[in-house]
Amino acid sequence: MASTLSPLLAANTLTLALYFQRNFTQMALLTGYLLCAVGVAGFLFVASARVWGKRHLFLLGNILLIVSSAWGGASGHNYKSLLWARVLQGVSLAPFEALVNASVGDLYFVHERGKRMALSNLALFGGAFFTPVLVGKITHTLGWWWSFYFIAIFATAVLPLVIFFVPETAFRRASHLNTDFTGEESLQREPELRRGPEYELSTHGTRGNGHSPRTSVNGSLDKEPADVDISTPRDPALLPKKVSYARSLLPFNGRKTDENFLKLLLRPFPLFLNPAILWACLIQGTMIGWTVFIGVVLAAIFLGPPLFFDEVKTGYMYTGAFVGAIVGFLVAGLLADWSTKVMIRRNKGVYEPEFRIVLVIAQLVFGCAGLYGFGITGNDVARYGWFWPDFFFGLEVMGMVIGAVASALYIVDAHREIAVEAFTCLMVFKNMFSFGLTWGAYGWLVAAGSLKTFYVIASIQIGVCLLSIPMYILGKKNRAFFHRHDLLKMLHLG
């Protein structure tokens, strides 16, 4: 339900512009400010998730979704009222956008995440692209306000399911159970640890031969004993007891860490300096931004001559995007774990998180082809009609989904100990980038035309995808460097 919010007005641009007597840019900002609200609210919610878990935020997001959607539908001719309702909708969307992928890391092992991550992204993007198909028809038949009312109704129906079937996924785990928080650098540092007085302590839970446990996927090190705190206890006596089902229904079940809330609030900011996080932001965020850009200008391209699309036909143009999301999910789901297993065999049975980056090849092929193709065919709809722009829109969305899965998997596998903060960076970047595009989309299209505009966009995306080459080659060294030079600890945020 939350994924329907961003494209909710995509098919209604002309209808709302006439209804509120506003220009296209002001209509686009109804989506832009929603995206801005998602980015801002995400910082607060992620810090709250680290301290108190994710469940209370999913409940809060569902309740705010009901309230904001009912408010939007009741806005009447008041543009400012609808604008603020959209801002509140953005706040309600933030928990689901920021925390669902991180929950996959909580629930599944490395080899199980590929299909699950693809499925979660399908739910997000598939729902988003099917929404305008329905909204165009709803607007034409019942009025635009009913698109808001239907969301409020269905969100109300979903709320009991969230209450009873969405348990907390964050726990205080013993550190040796966080199998992908440890890394092979610990093997390299073992002689150094032997010399320290804490070595005897550090060998608790190791194999009988005294060696450290086999390292896992993200290349970060085991915490030294001096760094181990109650948030990752090794002693089972320090672990909280299992709660009853009745108590598990409460929004809160105690703190998940003893870290300071303000520090957790500030933790995502320095992570933008980590090349891996910045790479993931670009791979996922730029393609999502171009998709928002297409959604903003789609009405301008097809509402006028020679096609003269109304809101129903404009909504149907998202059929290609929906099919692209489905196909992208299938491709990502099939390739993600299969390609990783192949790479593991080629690497003599050793897994590296950088194997996930191989998926970007598919994003480069499909996504960039879609951007170039949409620019060419959208520039001359009299010649190409509606089908080819819609086809290339689907290719672009297919590339976007594959890139989103690749970047999310890499973050979860390579940096799961900071996955929540990393996904916050991704969320903030893509929403703020998309917000900026809504300000200038129409002006850019009018000034440069569809062909030149999308040539520039597609060329930028090729450059972004090519950044995956140094990331694949240097990713392991990057992980080792930022473990030795932990930004969060250096800034006293760790």
C-alpha cells in the first residue's frame, strides 16, 4: 500500500492542473514534497529502529497512511491542504522504504537473500507502477479524490494484518550468532591478538585448535573483547528471555541497543564518504530518479498532439513499467543467487560480497537501452506511436529493479552491521535526487526537447554503471580500509 503513494498522481497531472488551476511544475511538486518528506523522516525512523526495533515504526507508518490518505481525499479545492497531506503521506512511507530491505538481512542467511530481496523490491516497485493504471480509470470514473479514499480503506483493512503478523525482527543477538558481521581480516590479525592480554578472552567460542572461526561475507572484523558491549552479548545470561506471543504484539519490547539515540541519528551522515555506500546510492538512486522524471514528463509528451491522451490512457502507459518491474524481479531473482554460486565455485569456494555487483551488467544493458529508446521514440510519437515509448519505459524500469536489488544485496552482505544506516543513505539520496528532478523536469524538457534530454540522462547512467568496475576490483580493500579506519568510531558515533 505504501508503495502506491509516490506515483499516485502520475496519471492525473492534467486533471489536477485544471482542477486546482496550477501549472505542471506545481503538480509535480505534490510528488516532490512527498519524496522530500520520506528522506527527512527516514533519519528519525532509522535511529528509532536501531534503539527500539522496527515493529513500532511499521505500525506508525500504517496508521499515518490511513490518516494522510483520508486527509488528501477530503482536501477539496485546497491545494495547500493536499500538499500537506502528501507530506504526511511521505512520512508514512518512510518506515517501509527504509526498513524492509534491512529486515531481509535480519531474517535470512546470505544464500537465501537474493530471491527475498528481489521479492521485496518487486512489492515496492511493482505496486508503484501498477498504481497509475488503476488511478487513471478511478479518476475518470469516480474522481481523483477516490484514489486517496481507496488507499485509506485498504490501509485500514491491512492494519490488523500488520498488528498480528508482522513481528519484531531486531534482537539482541550474541555476537557469534551474527555470522556475517565477522571477516577474514581477523585471521590476518590473529598473531597480533595473541600478543595482547585479551587474546585468551578472544578465543572463547573458537574451534578446538585455537584458531578464529571461519570468516564470512562482509570482510569486517570480529569485535575485540574491549569493544564488545551489551548490545552484542556473548554470554547467554545477558540475552533477554523469549517473550510471550501476547507481549510480542506490543509496539515496543525493550531496547535493542544501549547506544545513544542522538549518535544513532547522526550515524548515516559520515557514511556518504564510504565509496561503497556512495556507489550503492548512485546505482539505485539515479535510476529511480530517472523513473520519476519519466513519470513527471509522461503526461506532457502524450497529452498533447498527435495522441491527445486523457488520464485513463496516460495511466495505461504504466503497463509497460509494471511488466518491466515483474521481468526485472524474475531476472534479478534468478541471477542474484545463481551468479553468486557460480562465482563462489570459480573462487575456490570462497564468497565475496563483490559478487553481487555482477548484476549491474544487466542494469547497464536494459536500463540504459530503455533510457535511450524512450528519448528517441518519445521525441517523435507521431512516427512511433505509444507502444515503443511504453516498451522502452518497461526496459528502463527493468534495469532500475535489477540495480536496486544489486545495490541492496551488496550493502546487506558487505556491511550488514551498518545496513540500516546504509539504507538510510540510499533512501535519502534517491528521494532528494528525485525531489530535485521534479523542480526542473518540465523546464528541462521544454528547453532541450525529449531527444537531447534523454541522451544526456542515459549517458550519465552509463557512467554511473561503469563505476561498478573499480568497486568490484577494490571493494574488498575498501572494506578492509574502513574497518581499520572506522568513520563512526573516529567521529565518536560508533
